[in-house]
Amino acid sequence: MSESNVVFSPTSTKGKIHFDLQRVDAHVIQPEEYEEIPEITEEDLAHAVIKRPGQPDQPFVAKPTQAS
């Protein structure tokens, strides 16, 4: 992504995020910008990592689903 496409600044002197909402609202998504994301597989989950600020990375452990 080129710097001219950046629509927000993640940092500022006051710690706030600055958005250019008019620019975001004016953007029309083109077909080449949109594609379906692939389904998450068991293999993807086996390599997943939970990242939390200030904490070490933790491997993701899927919880079994409850049948009703």
C-alpha cells in the first residue's frame, strides 16, 4: 500500500487516531479490491497464535463446541 493510500495515522502527539472520514466515505470499493477470504481450516487453527499487548504470544487452543 502506498503512503498516499493511508487513511489514518496510528500515532499522534496526543495519542489519538486521526481519521480522514470524508476520504474513507468517498472511496468506492472496486471489484479487484474485493475477494472472499478462504474458510479457516483445522490446519490454520493449529498454527494460530493469540497476541495481546504486553503479554507473550500464546498458541490458540480451540474449545470444543457444545451440541444442543
